[in-house]
Amino acid sequence: MAENKQDILRQLKEFEKEAAAERREALELREDAVGLLTPALLRRHIRAGTGLVLAYGRKGHTVEFTIDDLKRFVAANERAQKNFRREVRGVPLIQLEKSSDPADIQRSRNVRSAMLYKVNKNLLHFSVSGNIKAHYQVRVRLEDWDMALHSTAMPLVSARAAATGRISFDCSCGRHQFWYRYLASIGGFDVNPPKEQDFPKIRNPGLKGCCCKHVLKVLRVLKSNTVHAVLAREIERQSATIGFADTVRSRFLKDDELRRVALARGVARNPAEARQAQRKFLREAQEFIEDAKKKKGVHELQKKLKLRKGQKVPKARLTDAQRQEIIQSLHNLTVAVKFNLPGFDMQTGLENLAKKYALPVSELKGMMEKEGIA
């Protein structure tokens, strides 16, 4: 068993070396490339009002671009920057999912796995299964990581916020290289090197979409409780490090962590949207109560409806939004207990949730059994 664990770790380290070698090879190939539409070339022809002819490959083929073509490229550039560029780095995870090409979203459903295997400060390394190649490397930088490190909230809460907040990414596949890496660069959500500067004039001249199927799979995995638990422990490790933050060493995940994250298949629903819906529900409920107080004199009604001795409080019926929030909290508690996060044990956690939601512990246990939470 121990030998198998060492084999997995050795294979992942070898995969890391191969991915680094591929990036170096890609850099060498790019330096020897022909027919690139560089920023300087595009700017020069736009200012001169002239079209241009560029080589397409090394077999003598060429492609002609009129001044109108070049102007459309510039318009697409400006539109993409307006849609994606922010004062800060990265793009919210939910925006990346919504802005992706439907074809990529459909393809991502056939990607079998995306496993987190290495953490380097706020940069996460994933091994994602492929078809042309066995695996592709996806790197994701959590742009809200510093906020998570300095937050006073529970590490699990901060980890979830960082994993589903603003992110930047890169993928070693051709789809990302030829369709989306330029977009990520001008949109401010690229992880480099390599840093793309040449317009995708053939593959994606309209700069549509933003994520390949491998990245979309990773985005779903980033919403999973198992990854949040790993990141929570990493927040604790990094925030406790003595010395400069940029001296924090990268690390490969431990055997028990690798086993758990390997099971993460990804979350299709969006926790952020669920929380937004819950906040809307609570806001509307509060507005209803305040309105009722003004119009009907609720205080007087409360006096008249004061419970008599021995009378039981009628059981309030949970809304679907409330039930989903409780179920999510139970999932989080179970994961925290499994990962031995400090301050978490099942009984205390259930008692705290019972107080928060005004429910008996027995009902929470019943919900866990019904939902298969173990």
C-alpha cells in the first residue's frame, strides 16, 4: 500500500516536470513562429489605414486582412476588455462560467476528473484528464487569497470565498492556447508565463467564450467541499508561517488529501447564487415584517397571542431556501470533521447548528440520513 502511494506521488512529480518542459518548448516554438499579429503590427496598420498579408504556417500559405478586418479585431479587443477587465486581477468564477461558449460547457461534462495536487502560495496546480493527451495541466490563481489569509473568519469559510471568488488561470491544451490565452491576457485573468500578446486572428477573431473544457471542469471542482477543506488547512499553514509571505514554500498534497480530492467530481450548482437567493429571501422577509408592523400593529397582536402556560410553539415550516442552506451547512460540517480541522467535532457542530436554525439535533440528524450525508 505504501509503495502504491509513493508511486502516485512520483508520477505526479514526473508529470509536473513534463508540464514545465512543455511550457519551455512552447516558448521556443513561439519565438520561432511566423505570421503573428503582434500589438505593434496591428497598431501600425490601423494608424496607416492599410491592410496586410501574413504567412499562415511554413508551407507558403498566406492570409490577407483588410483594414476593416483589423478594425473588427480592435473592436473585439475593446469589447472584451470592457466585459472582463477590472481594477483588480482575475474574474469571478460565476462570470467565467456564464461567459463560456456553450460548446465548451457541453464538452466539459465529458471530462472525467480534475485533481488538485500542488499548492504554491495562491497558485493551484490541477491534473485534468484529456482525450488527445492523458492529462493536461491547469493552473489557477486565487486572487482573493490574501484576503482569506488575513480574514478573521473560520478558515473553511475564507477558503470557500477565495475558491469561488476572483480567479486567473492557464491551461496547457490547444483550445486555451489558440482561442483563449490572448483573451485571458487582455482581460487580466491570465497566469503567465506564457503571456500571450498576438491576436487570435484565425481561431477566435471575435474573442468569444473564455474557458476550455478542462478549465470549466476545474471551476466545478473548485466549488466542492473537499477542495475547500484542503484550502482551509493551507490557509492555516500559510497564515502561521513566520517570515515574508513570498517565502512560503509550495507543497504537493499529502496522501490522504490526494485520495479525497481525487473523488471530487465537481459541483454543477453555484453556491454563490444560492447564497444570493437566500439573502434576497431574508431581505424580503424583513421588509414584510416591517410593513406588517406599520400597518397592523403587530406589537398588540403579539400581546394577545402570548402563549399560555403549557402551550407549545407551533413548528415553523422550512422554506426550500432555508432547507438547502441547512443541508449545505451539514455537508460543510461533515467535511470539516473528516479533515480534522481545528475546532470541529460532530456533536458540537450539530448543537451549534441546532441553535442557529432553532431546530432539534434529532431533526438535523434525520436530514443527514435522508440526504445521505455521512
